[in-house]
Amino acid sequence: MASEENFMRVPAPTHKPRTVYTEAMEVFDRTADLIGLDKRVRLELEEPDYEHIFYVTAKLKDRLVPLSAEESQAFSDLSVTQVRNPDGLERLADGKIILNGRALLGSDVNIRRGHLRLPDGAVYQLVPGESQRFKAYRVQHNQARGPYKGGIRFHREVSLDLFKALAAEMTWKTAIAEVPFGGGKGGIQIDPRQFGREELENITLRFMYRLKGLIGPNIDIPAPDVGTNGEIMALMYRQYSDGERERHNLRGIVTGKDVRIGGSEGRVKATGQGVVYCIEDYYAERGESLKGKTFVLQGFGNVGSNAAQILSGMGARLLAVNDADGTVFNGDGIDVAALTAFVQDPKNLRRSVLGFPGAQRIEKKDLWEVPADILLPAALGGEITAEIAENIKVKLVAEGANGPTTPDADRVLQRRGIEMIPDIIANAGGVTVSYYEWIQNKRMERWTEAEVDQRLEFAMKRNYRIIRDISKNQGRRTDMHDSRRYTVGKEVDTRCAAMVLALKRIEAHYLLEGFSQ
Ligand code: NAD
């Protein structure tokens, strides 16, 4: 019979199914073996501290849903409803329109069987708003080095497994960036482009209402990620601090806020800027500059568009961009400022690069085969598969996105001699400046953009140099960095080298401080 202790112990799974999380942890396992990571530290890091799943409900607004041309025929003689206050109509990326009551105030409304024709000529069905439930998550992976820290993602394709992987990545990244945080990640299963402003506000407020008991400025600090931005962070701050006596002391509950309400100068561009500092340092080591280099980009959101603007300002040429809606190409170079203006134009409801007049449309599969110096994935995870890795025609991959390269693809890139700046260093600029924001909030200070950029550049290059030294097995001390503590006695690939740095820094906390019982 099993002893009580054996009976109580949760057995280790003998065969783990392959998931996003197990794939993301492959490099952890490989590196933990390589450096002989302390057994108990390994157990602590293999699974998150906490996995929260909860639900958020919200009452949606009335919508006008467009009919197809065929369906509209039944209403061919329906006359147009003149909209007195067009500001009350909010057009969504999916073609539907949020109908705010004020839109039709004072208008002569022609409704037949719940349908009306708008001045654009199309017939719409009026669908009353109903309550809807959304699944929400917060994974708190590890806090050995400081409060949990990580973004909030609003996206349709999220899961507990994905958030576990992203939260673990944050633990590694905060250690690499040398900021006093651990790792967390969360968000809501929702396509934010299908909801109106007020709806997103209500959903965000309700989300924070449920999250409030789990987080705090010294416990767990969210930030923007895919589908969220400074506006969402402002709402989260308001909801967290509403009615509190010392609400200004709580400003550090989220980072990535607008600079006018306690955000840091330089935070919006920080992740893109950090990627560029790494790329610049990569070329500087070879005695080269970014002038005349070409690059291909996936994702033109916060990270992608900012990296592209900075790279083009340094003389590099953008040849092709892909986003959720399509891909555009211009062999002579895409005008990044014009593309940014096109994407941010309020008439561009999808915020997409598709339709940009300064480039031609190509298929997504062709993006990967555009010859260039640099490929910069800055969209979602798992995009660079082994098949794509076999065909890409670039010399360097700089991972702006989290986990864009699958482990199989990673092996292909290594075999093909394509260099890699892995995500946990490449996109660490965002969390680094989030830390600067958090400190400024705590101290009630404001730093200039030049000060932020200078600190960020030093931090990114210093830690990236340690990683390159680990990779080359070249422990050394310079004015800027000291890598002697971290080398492992042989050369390793850069992704593994980055993980060595993360694990050694985290392990030190457990070994020196011990484990709380
Ligand atoms: P964002 O929402 O601002 O932009 C996302 C971009 O990806 C958009 O252009 C969108 O069209 C595109 N996209 C979405 N689905 C796609 C698909 N299926 N195929 C191609 N393109 C697609 O998000 P962001 O903040 O720029 O984040 C991008 C990546 O960078 C994510 O992996 C995120 O985790 C990572 N990251 C962001 C930050 C940050 O500070 N925002 C920090 C570190 C890492």
C-alpha cells in the first residue's frame, strides 16, 4: 500500500501532450538540464503559482446588422431614414453599426419589420443589445524576483494554455531585463474590433472589478498587450482606484498609461525601440550600421509600427508587411510614415495595412519569401513554422512578438545559419520602460523621453551583450557588462543563452533567500 506521503503527492505526468505551453517550455527544459538547475527551483518554475479563470458579463448595445444584397431586395422600396446625428452611429470593423439612441433623435425613422435603410443606401436589421458573457484569465507564473508583471490581451484566440506560456515568458523576460518583477499574463477571450467604445469600457471595468482582489501595485501589475492600449489601462486604473482614499498612490497598478495620467514618456514606442536597440547592437558588433538594410515585418500594431518607424528613421527600408487582414509589398521600400498615417486614419476601421496605395497586395505566403536582411515578426505566436523557416530569405530574425518561432522552426533556422534575437531579450523594452513608469509613479516623478531612452538603450544593450557572450562562451567584463558569472563552458544558441541568463538570475533568489514554508 502507498504510504500517506506517496498517496498525497500529485504524480508527474508520464507523457505530456504537446501544447503551446509545453512547446514554449522546451527551451526551459533544455536549459535547465544544461546548467543543472536546482531541482526544487525547477519544480517551482515548471508550473505557474496561480491560474485564475473567471467570467465577465456585460450588456451590449443595439446594433444595426447589414443585410446581404440578396436579402435587401425584399426591402427595395424602403425609404431612407435620415440620421440627424451621425455621431451616434459607431461603425465597427465587422460592418455592423452600434446604434446609440441619440443618432435617431429628431429623425423621421422608417422601420419595416425591424429593418431600416441608412443614407449609405444599405438595409440594416435592428438587433437589440443583449447581455453577453466573456471568459477571462490571469495567470501569475512566478514572483521570486518581485510582483507579477505582464500584459492584458483582448483576442479571440486565447486560452489558459497560451496565457501560461506567456506568463512564463514574462518571468524569463523580467529577469533578463533586470527589473524587479516576476511574470504574469491575462486577458479576455474577445475580438475587440467587434465591440463599440462604450461596450469595451463596460467590459474592461467589469474585468477589473473581478480582477481587483487578485492584483495590486505591489502584487501584480498589468500592461497593454495585443488588442489593448493606453485607453484600456486608464479604465483599469480608474476602476481599481475608484473610491480609494489614497488613489494617487495606486497609479502603479497598471503601466502603459497615457503620459498625461502618469504614464512614462517613451513607453508607447518602448517595445519597438528595444527591438531596434538589439538589432543596432547586432550590426555594430560586425562594424555595420542599419543604413541601407532591408526588413520584412509581420504585425503593424504597437510593436511593429514603432519598430518600423525607428528603423526607417535610421535608414533601413521596409519591403513588405503582413497583418491580420492582408499583406503589402514594395520592392523600392514602403514609406513608413505614410503607411502609419493610412493605418491610423479613422476611416480605416480595421486599422489594417491592406489597401495602402504605396504598395501592392501580395499573398501572406509570399511575405515569408521576400529576400531581406531582417525579418521582424511583431504579431502573434507560432507564425514561423518549420516549413516557413526552410524558405525564408533573411539573415536575421528579431522577435518583436512573443513566441513567433516554433521549436521545430528554431532548429531549422539554426541549421540554416540564420541568426536569432530571441523574444525574451528582443521585446523586453516594453517591460523595462513599464518598470520606469512604475518607479516614476511610486516616487511621483516625471522623467524626460531622452532620460528614458538613454536608460533603455543601456539596459537593452548591456543584457543583450551578456546573452551574446554566453552564446559564444566568452565570459568577460567591460565598462558596460559582466558576463563571467553566466557562461556555461560551451557555445550555445542565443535562445538558450537568453534562458541561461534568466534562470541563473531567478535561481539566485531561491538559493540565497531559500524557500518560504
Ligand atoms: P497590437 O494589438 O498593437 O498589434 C497586433 C498586430 O498583429 C496588428 O497589426 C494585427 O493586425 C496583427 N495580427 C493579429 N493577428 C494576426 C494574424 N493572425 N496574422 C498576422 N497579423 C496579425 O499588439 P502589440 O502590442 O503590437 O503586440 C504584438 C506582439 O508583441 C504580441 O506578440 C505581443 O505579445 C508582443 N509584445 C508586445 C509588447 C507591448 O509593449 N505592446 C511588449 C512585448 C511583447
